[in-house]
Amino acid sequence: MPIYEYECKACGHRLEKLQRLSAAPLTDCPACERSELGRLVSAAGFRLSGGGWYETDFKTGSKKNLVGGSDDAGGKSATPSSKNGTAA
């Protein structure tokens, strides 16, 4: 079940509520008791990072980061690719 954030447009009171996806949004503010409560858009509470099932199973092609610890934006390997063993 997701946690929704609400803010009252009348008094500015903010609250969080654990609700089912199918539940109707709250409308009544617990602080001022007016029907001015609105649902806010917020960021997710977790981030998938590092190696593991998300990194290897759900990314495709060059987006896969199979070398541990490489977080560069281009998705390039952290190891040098020189054929003679010296770093470029």
C-alpha cells in the first residue's frame, strides 16, 4: 500500500496517510475540518541502485551496468579496454 501526502489548501496542514490504491482520496482536513485537502505529488521513498536483479534483468543493451561500482552516465565499463594490458 502506498503512502500518500496531503496538504490543506485552507490552513496549510500537511499529513501522510497509508491507503489502498482503490481508496478514495481524503478531503476533510483534520486540523481545520474544512473540505480543502488535496493530494500532493512526491518522490518515491526508495531507489534501486547497484548490482543485482534490477541491474542485470530489466535493463537492455548498453544500459546494463554489469561491472560493479560503475555509476557513470554513459553505462561504460569501469575497466580499461586496452588489448596489451596497459591503461589508456
